[in-house]
Amino acid sequence: MPTEDTEPTSERLSRAVWRTVAEDGIEGTSVRRVAQHAGCTTGLIMHHFGSRGAMLKHAREVLYKRTEERANIAENTHQSPRFRLKEVLCGVLPLDTERKHEARVWAGFAATALSDDAMRKIHVSGNRRWLHRIARIISTCTPDASTDSVKISAIQLIAATEGLALLASLDPETYSAEIQESILAMEVDNTLRKMASPPSAHIE
């Protein structure tokens, strides 16, 4: 259990790691740079995390925690299932400064995961938890839909949202917050409408 001395240090180092990854990217994140942001020695960073890899893993866990906390708040609102679905998905769009940093961190880790098997496993695990959450919310919107239909719709909405988040991070002038929210609302409405509509009868 952390002591009175170590708890503030842990929080300070955690913030320094997050700030470094968010501002400098994965490639620019070094033990020395984190130490500069934390105002401490590189020895303290290594003593606390053990390695650069562990430091990056911690930043990924911070990202999951932030996303999860925001999603929990959105999912527990006393609103319609459709509203909750949209709000949870909006949580990963770069609509404000905090989420812009998170989107950049997510993109950096996704790129790193392509060539780093350990990071890929962490990334895939987090993505599957996110898929499970979105599928669960969709099932409350369309309780009569099949399990396969719910899963495919969840994958579709996640792909659309994460693609939109990446494009908005690269070109915020074109993909403004208003446009992002409008596109997401249309995607959610179209997806739920298709799931609620019975398949058209085939006419010979």
C-alpha cells in the first residue's frame, strides 16, 4: 500500500508520463523527457517504472482508465439507450483539448502495436473490452436483434468513430467538433434504423 510519501510521487510521475506521451508522441517519450516533466531524476523514473516499456504500458493503462471513466458516466445517465450510445462513442472523439490528447495517444499506440507484439496484445485486449461495451449498449437499443447483428453493428460504429477520430486529429479544420458529432449521430441513427427494420422481402 502506498505511503504518504510515495502516493504523491506516483501521481506526479503518472502525470509526467501521460504529458510526455501526449505532447511528444511515443517515439519522443524517453526516460529523460519524463524526468524533465516530473522535475526529478531519471533514476527515480527507472526505480518507479523499471523500464521504458513499462512506462509506456502505464500510459496506455491511463488512457483506458480515462476512456472507461468517461464512458461509465455517459452510460449511466437517465437518458434513452440511443442517447447513451452516442455519448459513449463521443467520448473517444477529439472534441476538446483533453480528448485531442487522448486521440493522439491512442493513434501513437495503435501505430506502435503494428510492430510490437506485447503492445499489440494490450491494444487488442482494450479494443475487445470496448467492443463488448458498445455491443451491450446496442443490445439495449434493439433488444430483438440477433447476437451477430449486434456485434457487427458494434464493430461498424467503432470503426467509424475511430476513423473519424484519427481524421479529426490530423485535420481539425475540416473535421470540426460540430461535424464530428453530426457524423456520429447519423451513423448511430442509420445503424439502429437498419437493425430495427425487417429485411425486405425478395420479389421474383
